[in-house]
Amino acid sequence: MYALLWCWSFTGLFLLSILANGVMGYDEMDLFNGTYVFHKQDDDDGDVLVVGLTLVQAATAEGAVCLDGSMPGYHLYRGYGSGANNWIIQLQGGAWCDSIEDCQNRKRSSYGSSTLMEKQLNFTGLLSNKAAENPDFYNWNKYGIVMAHPSAVIAKTRRHNFSLEESVYFLAVMEDLMAKGMCHAKQALLNGCSSGGLSAILRCDDFSSLFPSTTKVKCMSDAGFFLDAVDISGAHSIRRMYSGVVNTQDLQNTLPRTCTSHLDPTSCLFPQNIINQVKTPLFILNSAFDSWQIEPPSADPSGSWHNCSSSFKCNTSQMQFLEGFKMSMFDALKTFSMSSKNGMYISSRWAHCLAERKDTWSPGNSQPGEDTGMAVAVGDWYFERAKK
């Protein structure tokens, strides 16, 4: 049996997470003076891996196009040495369009048009090619799917003049990758950030089915464990958005039937209701204080949470709210954590998306109080190195 143990102190919040396979991951953060607050940083050492954009021209014939009809795209870095036949597939985040108006607006952004995508992308964290930063996966093939979340992949329909059928897009880009050598993969990891993390959960078994049984295939969701819970405004903002996503994109009949057979479709977009049915080994990497979930856009118009979210100077009621959110996440993961094939690392950082960031992923950036960092914990789980 696996446990998640927390304790409060006057200096901050301390987390001990016992991962599947017996790994213990420690993560400490001072909640009151901001000492261990993490912010996304640009690599300024001039030695970061920069990967160019590739467009999938053949995908348009299959209807796998962006919201504006342009070709889908991705960033691919070729592995080498012992990693030449190993693959990481990274699904991009970027929320979802939950209305026709929102989808129309995205057509004029990098989330809806490959003509507006970044032509070059920095690969850091899990996507880094530096052994010191990414010891287990540095020399793997790394493939970043642009706009992999449900609202960014489309096929034409009469109803809205566009559809948001992710399976068409996903399968088209997977077919392209298979032709580029992924069909010979010895090991593969599907990962996603935020909405891409949710897609990684939804597509995990589909991804695994692409490979023969001799290929080691696992999946990871980074900041994709969205809870069906209230945010700081007291509203169910994510549930309201999910309802719009389901209705706008006609997802009622495409969500897992093991869930929709007894729950409403909106509930079946929440990972807590579907992760226990995923057959492929799955790792949940998330913050117990996920900044996007707790404080989504427009949730704090008065700015009453500014001091708490920016410098962790939180009042008593705010601390109680964070404690309640944390416990809700643990409750939702309880059954999942009992399976020996699964793994999890629940951080106490006020953050959203952790694996793509050098400042949170790299073992060299471990903070005081960290025993097993994220990169080591994920590697131990994937390669089954942990002692029971």
C-alpha cells in the first residue's frame, strides 16, 4: 500500500510522497516568505536546445488540420546513442476552447494556426539534451506536438464549420512519426502539460496500442490532474469550462464509456473519474497547489489573493482553502496510488507544469529539503529502479 504524508510547520509546508514502486519523493517550500517560489525562467546561457518546426503536409488529406485549416505542426529532436530507438512524445498545453466564439478567436493565434506557431522552440527539462539536466532521457528522440489539446485539432463539419476531433489529429501525427522511425521504438513515453496532460491520460491506451508488446510504453500527465473542485472565487470554473468544451466539441460520445455509462459527460473529462480505467502505466506529476486550478484567470478581480499567490503570505482562511484543495487531490488519487504500475509525485510548489522547466525538473536545481527530485522520481518509476 502506498501513502501520502503531509505535515505543517511554522516555517512552511512539507511534503513526503511515497511513489508507486517505493520511491520516496520529498519537496519542501516555504509558504510564508516566498523563499522557494518558482517562476519560469528563460535559459540565458546560450546553450539551450533549440528545435525547428515541422509541418505535416499529408495530414490535411485526412482532415487533421488546425482551426484555421492550416497544417498541423511539431518540433522533433533526433535521439542518439543508447536513446536512438527511444521516444518521448510531448503534448502541448494551452487550455481549451469552450464556445464557438472562443474557437473562432483561437484561429487567429498560435493555438489555432500553424502559420502563427513558434518556428523554433527551446527544449528544456524533460526535453533537454543535457545529461546533467535530464539524466534518463537526454538522448531520446523528443517530439513536441503543437496544439495537442482537444480544442486545437479539427476536421471539417457542417455544424460549426469546424470540428474538434482530437483523434483524427492525434492519429495523423502518430502515423507521421511511425514513418520517421518510431515504429522501431524500444521504449516510449507519452507526456503532456496542462490540457496536454489531460490528453495524455485520455490517449494513453491509444498510444500504447500503436506499439508491439515488446515495446515498453508508459504515460505521464504533468499538471493535467484537474480537480472537480471550487477555486478561490468559490465557483466551479473548471466544471463550467468543461461543460462548454463537451457541448461545443460534441464530446459526449467520444469520452471513455467506462465513465459515461454512469456519470455525465462533463464529469468524464475530469481525470479523477477516468485514471483508474487506464490500463497503461501512468505517472501523475502535479502540484497540490496548482496555480492555474486554484487561481484561474479572472477568479480574483479584487486582488485579495495576490500576496498569497505571489509571495505565499497567506492568511488563515487562505491556508485553510489550500489545505482543503490539497486533501481533495489526495482523496481523488487514493485508489490510483494503490496500483504498483502507476506512479505519482505531488509537489508543494505554487506552479503549473513542471516537467518542461529546467528550474523544477533538473536534479541540479533541487531545493533544500528535497530528497528525490522530479527527474529522478520519474526515471525510477519508468525504469522500475525503485526498491520495494
